[in-house]
Amino acid sequence: EYPDGKVNKLIEKDLEVKKNTIFINYNGDMEYNYENRILLQAIKHVLDIRYTEKVREEEGGTYGVGTSVSTSEYPDQEFALNINFDCDPANAEKLKAIIYSEIADMIKNGPSETDLNKAKENFIKNRENSLKENRFWLNSIVFNLKHDENILDHDKYNEMVNSLTVDQVKEAANKYLTQGNIVEIIMTPTN
């Protein structure tokens, strides 16, 4: 299980390539349902956009910031949002501050309409492509049987995605990213 509260861990290691690897995890409780999973995916996708623009393009601080979100129903209904990137140790604090600043902005203001529309377009496009893959159908059938929830209704999915609003995503960010459970791990080279 994830620890409660904020946990910071610095790991010093003798590294051949002198870089920091930064891992940040937000986690907590969530009601496990289709809408909440889509809202968390929207938060993740908008953060992807923001981190690419700010950390990679504006700051040139890393090749990319990886974000992922996972949810579970059993044994507990919970979520985890993971953010990780590599950078020059001299830039670590500055770039880490941008990561947290973008999350704070998401909580305070939600996504921009433009970024949310990009996320929605991406969801619909990826879903259309997935429908052509046997793996999607197999995973969906297994999911439906395990969770007694029909995620194969294509029209329902499109309707849910297209109806997402800035306020809904902002509300979800407030609900999930303010629970106070944050794990931050930094691997840094020894001097």
C-alpha cells in the first residue's frame, strides 16, 4: 500500500551518467467507476501536454516527462498518478517546481479549453484505432466480466468523452490531487 501523507526519499548512487531521475506519485481514494477513470485520464493527458510545453520545450530540461495513471477496484478503490523524468542535477529543483506548479494550476483553474479539447480528440482517435485490435476486445470482455461494467458501448464512451468540461476536470483534480498522499523519490549521483 502507498504510505499516507507526503514522503520524500533521496537515493544517492554512483552513476555513470550524471543525471537525476525524479519520480512523483499522487495517490488516494476514488470511487471506481467509468466516469472517474475517464476524468483521471483527462487530467493525465492535459498534464502530458503542459509538461511537454513547459519542461521539455520551454526549459529544454528533459527529453520528456512520463505520466501515467492507474486505478484499481480491489482490494481498495484507489488511484495513482505517476510522473517521472530525468534531468541534469543542476536543473532538478527548478523542473520539479514546474511539475508541482502545473498540478497546482490544474487544481485551481482546471485545464484550458484548448488542452481539454486536444485530450478529447486524442481519446476518440485512440478508441477508434483500438476498435481494430483484438487485444482491445479481449481486454474489454475480460474487464466487463470482472467488473460487471460494460465498457464496450462505443456511443456511451464517445458521449462521456465529448461531454467533459473544464469544470468537471477541475473538480476531479481538486478531489484527487489534494488528498495529501504524495511520494517523491529522487535518484541522484554521488558527488
